Amino acid sequence: MGRRRKKGRNISGVLLLDKPKDMTSNKALQEVKHLFFAAKAGHTGALDPLATGMLPICLGEATKFSQFLLDSDKGYRVIGKLGVRTDSSDSTGEVVETKPVNVSKKQLLSALETFRGDIKQVPSMFSALKYQGKPLYTYARQGIEIEREARDISIYQLELIRFEDDEVELEIECSKGTYIRTIIDDLGQLLGCGAHVTLLHRTFVADYPVDDVISLDQLRADREQGLSLDDYLLPMDSPVMELEEAVIDQDSAHYFSQGQAINYPNLEQGELLRVYDEDDRFLGIAEVDSEEMLAPKRLVVYSE
């Protein structure tokens, strides 16, 4: 009978990875998981292989709260090339149309205005959105077009950084579910010349500090030197810091950790809270139920 392979460490926290170019988010995730020898890991919304920048990776119990980062606001720096449209809306795709660029800065600024605020966006066929259980990009690669519904998104800030020849550089702050490639493609169509993304960098996710971003090269170098990587991890409750805090006594913490709803003052039905015991140990998140009790929604399991 063979020996069972070790599954990895029960380590929990959030790593802010600076994803390198030409690597899938899943590949980056698997390498981080390997470097930390973590039993469990998950990312918080994929970046395109072309894209670089902040990719929060949750390890261990932190994966239970990754949805809050999926739903968070994000920021990007993007460069679009006018005059060339591709099937994927970025430079990894096949060129489908080429047109001359006769665009003034005034025309560009006017076009950009239509993308600010609350708008609707039709997701790209080269997105990871699911249709009948498969990502849209799997159909796109087979030349199959699936009808997509326009989705509500919000563009909080869209700033023109540079407009030189056929290149447009923008800084964008947006809501969840925003496809930057689609913004560039739609902008090109609006200007009548087509456009695609040549560079995309995610500048921030939620309120995470930009200075805490770490590269794979640095992680590899530290690992080779025998240094601990754990100091790079942010606390597992960092994805839910926007929620109100509830601190409960030890008796209540015992029942709460067993999955039971507990009494807590001044609750409002449907409210989400992050819950701690009196020793400031993060227990998970709770939702106020119909009886105005604090009911566990995602619980942290601490290994003994």
C-alpha cells in the first residue's frame, strides 16, 4: 500500500500577487499554492493572460470570503491601439478589421464621455462568463457566437492619460463585472476606426494597499533562500473589512462556531457582519435572519 501524499499546509491569508504578463490567472494561482505549500487556494477574479497587476489570491480559510473581492471595485491602466480591431479585443486575438485613424482629441474626449457613470455593457465572447456550464471563450475559439445580454456596470472614473498617434492611454476605476477590453473595443467602434488593447494593468482591488503587492520572482527568490513567505500574507478577514464588526462573548462564540444563530443587539434583517470573539479572533461572517438573530453564513474553521 503506497504512502498518501501530503496535501499541503493549512495556512490562511490573502496574497496580493503582481501577476506577470502572458500567464493565466490559474497558472499564477497554482504557482503561489506550490510556493506556499498550501492545501487550498483560490483567486478572486481572473486577469487576462495579457494583463498584469494586482491579483489577490486567497489561501486556506480566506477562500470562503473571496466573493467579496470578486464583487469589489477595481482600477486599471490600459493602452488601446486605434485603427485595428481584433476578435478578442486585445493583441492576442486575430485581426478582423483595419481602418485609417482620423480622430481628433476633441472627438476622443466626446466619445469617452459616453462611458462614464452607470452604463450597460455587452460582455465579450472572449470572457469567462458561463453559458451552459462552459466559459464563453470556449465557444468563441470554435467560431460560435452566443447571444449575450447587456449588463449594468459603473465607471466611476475614466481619465485620458495620453493620446499620441494611434494610441490611447486611459485610467479607469469601475465596478465589478466591467470588461476593459470591451470598453476599448466599443470606443473604437464609436470613433469609427476600431481599437484593441495592447497593455492592461490592474492598479487596485478594493482598498488593498498597492505597496503590499509582491511578484512571483520575489516569492521564488525568497523561497530559494529558505525565507518564510508567510509574512507576505494579509489577514483572512481582509476581504470583508467593509462590513460592520460584531464582537461576541465566549459563550456566544462557542454556539456561533457550531453554526447556531445568536442574539446580538441593534440588528437589522439582511445585514451582513464580520464576527469576532473577545480575543479578537475572526470567526466568520453572519447575516441577520428573519428573527433578527445573528446567523452564521461563512464560518472559519481553525485547525488544532
